[in-house]
Amino acid sequence: MVPDAPLTPKDIEPLERIARFSWDWAPALCAPGDGCADYHRAWSMLRLVLAQGKPPAGWRFFHAEIARAAAQGARRVLISGGADTGVLSIVASGFRNAGVAPQITYVDRCATPVMQNRLLGAELGLDLTARTADMLDFRAEGMDLVIAHSFLVFFPRDQRGRVVANWAASLVPGGAVLMSSALAEDGEGEPWRPEGADDIPARQARLTEQARAAGLAPVEVAELAEVAGRFWASRPTRRTGPLGEAEMRGLFAAAGLTVERVDHTGKSTDLANGTGTLRRRRAAIIARKPA
């Protein structure tokens, strides 16, 4: 049934409870060797406190393309990774707006977001399979859509092609990858060096102020600032480097996917590298498997 008014992801995502779950359980669920406990513990809290619960960037793009795909019979969806339930809330609300009940497979290598997505799927009554698996090795079958948000940048450049190849193998002929990602505009081949951590104390101060305003207990405010600071200082994308547009197009071409659209949707931001700065902008990307 199509809702009377279009749903936004925020309408169906109980972010406060999702954030509380990961805050409490990530230390036990995240594999110690993966080094993601601070990231997964803090991420939903940061969305809740700093972004006031806003959905992930690009959700209107996903909704528009989900509506088009659903009208053409798309039902089976692979969500390739996600820091929490933000991407699932986009997919679920998009299909509900289209009046279609999808079959969703969610895959992430970490048990924390997998459990978050299982909880949301059960609450919304979704036909959802959430699996702990690595997209370097995982392939689904018969997917109409693969949906990824800020995902490829978590992999070193020499591994990204394996991920895209597995997306392509998961799709039916005519199926599509829908992706939102920041793309470096130039200098993709320049030496990469992560930006410095000089701004982290200022960011922690802003977070502390907003967490207090959001009503978190003083001990949690202090702990959130500490955990977020460690995450900001060591996040994996500081080591793997940005994704360039030329690189992205090459990855899709090598996997036999045709890039149909690259729409730059966000303002440019600067990233420091070994020789100067890289400029990057968020982009909405559609790549299709030939029919």
C-alpha cells in the first residue's frame, strides 16, 4: 500500500534506540581484530547528536531510482554494507512509497550493523536477510539492485575491483548498482597522505556541547567525545585513500557494468595529500549490467 504522504527514511528509523543498541553492544559484537568498535559504537550516536537524525546523504536520489526500478518489477535488493540502519531505512521507505514489498539482503563484515539491521527489519516487518560476510568474497544471486553508500572507500585500491565484480555477479541482466559516494575530482594518481588530526579537539568540543544539549548524561557525553576522537583519528578511509571518478569508472567497466549517470550533488571539500589538496564532491551514481 502506498502511504498517503511520502515517507522519509527518518520517518521509519528509530535512531535513538538504534544508537543506544550500538553504543551498548558494539564492544562485544565488533571483532577485536577488525578495529571497528569505536566506529560502530559512535556512528549512530554522532548521527543522532551532530546531524539531528538526518538520513544519509543522497536519500532522495535512492528514492527516485527505487521508484523507477520498482515500477519495472525490481524486488530483490542487495545492500552492500552500512555503518548502521541508515541505508536500510532509505531502501525500506523508498519501496513503501512505491507500494512494493522488496526482498532485501543486507551484508556487512561486522556483526554490530548486522544486528542493528536485523532489529529494524523485524520492527518494520521486512523480508530481510542480514548476513555477516565480506563483500570481497560474498556474491548473491538474482538481485535487481545493489545499493551502496560510501562503501568502496573502505577498501584499499587493489581490492575495490573484487567488490565491484561481486556486485556485477550478484545482479540479473539489466539490474543496476545505485551508489552514493564522494568522488575525488582530480589528482587520483597522486601520493595519498591522510589529513592531520589537528581539528579533532575542536570537533570534540562541538560534540560535547551538542551532546549536552541533546540530554546525554555527563559521563556519556565525556565518553562519546573520547570514543569519537579515537574514531576520527583512526578511521579506515584515512589509510585507503579517496575514490576518484576515473578510478570508479574503470572499476565498473572492468566488471562489465555500464555507468549510466554520475550526478555531482554536493559541495566540494578539500583533502590533504602528499603534494597539495584533492577536491572531492558527493555523487549519485548508476551503473547497469547489460540486459
